[in-house]
Amino acid sequence: MSAMDAAILAKYIVTEHPDFTEFTTIQSYKFRERDAKPMINYNWMLEANKDIANFKAYAYPGLDGLKTGHTTKAGNCFTGTAVRDGMRLISVVMGADSEAHRFTETKKVLDYGFNNFEIKQVVAAKSVIAGNETVPVQKGKNESVPVVTDAGVTFIVPKGTVNPAIETAVAVNDASTLVAPIANATAVGKVTYTYKIEGMEQAQQKTVNLITAEEAEKAGWFKLLMRAIGDFFGDLFTGIKDLF
């Protein structure tokens, strides 16, 4: 099992099982009454250990998991995770030559992450996408309706980043499904934002909904008739023009 494997496993634990800290933060636990002593959590870095004499030198602010390990070939290992200011980091240390060493090395890794990166909102909610300010609507009083994003987007960026280079991809629903009336805040597409930190292989990505910014009312029969007549003659004129 590689360090990346351990990190990926940790990621799924913390994202899909957010209650994991109910168990990983237990400092000691007596499973059976007949047991002479409770089992001690081998994670010396738990923030709660700051008041324990033997562990307070290793206690790390915000650290609440995750798993220690040891084999002859792998040495002393630790997959740790800590959260500060809403940003959770995962670290993996393998091959340490002592129990204490795996924790001092973990501190270095986490310190680097917290000292050099931060969570930053790169796109605000209700943002207008340049080039996609509206979407066409069939049978509406207006032939299009303004659209905005339904949520903001945050990414982890190097501290001090002002204008991160964000790539934007817009996918609008099939035009045949956009028929008035359409209520305000109706999802009519998706917007995918991608951001890659220089030097990192994997890009961060988040997708939000593209929603209507106002109601698209249905046009009356007379307006629809006039529009159809206009389209007919417009198409006819274009067809004749293309003959010459």
C-alpha cells in the first residue's frame, strides 16, 4: 500500500463518513469490564492530548485522526488529518524509525500545508458567466432568459493568490427542454470550474447549477403567431439569398 493509497483511503473516510471523529478522537476506551486496562489511542497528536503529560509535546491543533500503523518493512507510519479555518488536510508519513518520529514528521507536513495554502472563494454565488449571460427559451414572452450560477465555488489556493487561473466549462440543457413557462431559479445547465495549482498533478474541480435569474413567462398566442410568421419569411428570404 503506497502513501498515495493511504491518502486516497483517508480522503474517502473523511468525506463519506464525516462522523469518523466520534471514534478517532477517543483517547482511551475500555471495551470489556473484565479488561484490566483501557485501550489507549496510539495517535499521540490528537489535539485533546495537549493536557496529557506524555503526549502534550505532540498534540497538534485541529488534529482529529486518523490511523497509525507499523510493519517491519514499512516502519512506523501515520495517516493524519487536521482541520483549521474550514480547511482539512491529510498527511501520510511512512518509514519513520520510531513512534515519536512519525508524529514529528507529520507535524512538518501539516505545518507546510497550513502555512502555505488557504481556502479561497474564487467564484461568488449568482455569478454571470461571460458569453453565457442568457439561454434561449421557446414560446416565451422573451426569446431568452438571463441565467446565473446557483452557488459559490471555493478552492484551496496558495496563500496570497489574488486572481487564480480558473477554467470554466458551460453545458446548457437541450434547447427543446427549455420551453416557457419556466420558474425563477430553475436549473437549465451546469458550470464546471477547474483549477490546478502549479506543481500539483491533480486539478481541483467543482460543478454548480446554471439557473434562471428570473421567471420566463409564456407568450400569448398572438405573439407566438407573429413570431412564427416572422421566422417563416426570414427563412424564406435566407433561402432565396443563398440561391445567388
